[in-house]
Amino acid sequence: LKVHRILLDFFESFYLGLVGLFFNLFLPSAVGGDVVKIYYAAKHSPGKKIQATTSIIMDRLMGFVALAILTMTAFIFYSRQNHDMQINQVVYLFLGGIVLMVFFFLSPKSADFFIFFGRVLPLKFREKLAILVDTLYEFKLHPGAMSLAVLISIATQSLFIVVYFWLTLSLRVDIPISTFFIIIPILTVISMAPSLGGLGVREAGVIYLFSKYMAHERALALSLLLDMLIYGFSLLSGIIYSVRGGLKSTEVLSSGDTQ
């Protein structure tokens, strides 16, 4: 948001994340909350709705980059210990998809694709699409902010993976932690498939991928423990949201605006 000079303090940014976490419960896929985050960020950024939208999009994209870095690093060590071809194929597919996604959004040539696609749209939408592309590529002029976003995402994603590791230990299953740094990022992407908050898709992914390392019953138990954790925090976020409501319009100001 700061890249586009949209001033939002840390606590309001944190609250915006909680709102997204709550709406992930019942909006399609595990990224449904991003739509709500875009809504609130855009609603309270007069004249900068597209900039607020691209900020949320870039936040998600930097999260994908962090997941790819974690997976690639762990896979270097994991491949020496395990030669499960199915896991290897899934990892290759995952990393390839992330690389293509990053290249598509950050390569100058992909802008030509947006422009070509925009020719079939009405003039009004073409103008908005052009602004969207320009604001998205503006992030390339701020490598420091993008690098910091990736580093923070690596730290938070690593913490989530460690939590997964601890939950597995509670089931008396000992699996090398490097395995989690490969499987969990893949599960994170899988949970973004059409569903309600990733429900069903995530559980199926846990059972399929972890059944290679533990009994099916324990893999199911692991998925249920994770659901309790995720939905517990989401419901807590919902309570905070119900008490406080949306962001106050006076709290989110674009640079140069007056209250």
C-alpha cells in the first residue's frame, strides 16, 4: 500500500488481514478473503481504488514467491533423502506454475498480452485495464519493498509450517521437517481451488500427501487438527469484525489527502 502512497498504519493493516481471514470461511476458495480486503482497501482509498486492488494482488503474489523459495530450498535437501517420484512430480509442477505466474505478472511482454486482450473490451474497461497494468508494474520500481514483503512472507510461512510439524508430533508421528517445507506450500496452493475456505480440498490433499508417511487415520486426524486451528482463528477474527465493523474512512488516507 505504501508503494502507491496509501497510508495505512500497522494495526489497521493487521485488522484488514483479520477481516480477510474471517471471510475466507465462507467465500469460494482460501483466497476469497482477498476480495473483501480489496473491497475495504479500495473503499477507503478515495481515487486510488485500482492501486489498492493491485496492492492486495501483489501481496498474494509475493506470498507465492515465498512459498516457491521455501519449497525449492527444502527440495534440494529432501531429494537427497527421498526419491518418491510422485512427490517430485508434484513439486516440479508447483514450482513451474509459480515461476510462470511470476514471469507473467512481472515480464514486460505480458503487458502486451493484457493490451491485446483489452482490445475486445469496451473503451471504458480498456482504460481501467491500462491503469491496472500500469499500477501493477509500478511495483518493479520498488525492489526494496518487494524484497521485504517476500522476506516477511518467508518468515510467516515458515512459522505456519512449523506449526504443522508440531501438530504431527502431537500424533506421535516423526517426519523430517524438510518434508513439511515441501508438502505444506503445495497444500496451501491446493486449498485455493474452488471450495468454501478450502474445506474438503485441503483435507483431501493432507490425506493424499501425508498418507505416504503415516497411516490414513493419522493423516485424517492431522487435517482435522489443522481445521480446528484455522477455523478457530477465523472465528475469533469474525468476533473482532462483528464488534468493530469495517475500517473507518478517516483511518485510511492516501498521501496528500486531508481528513
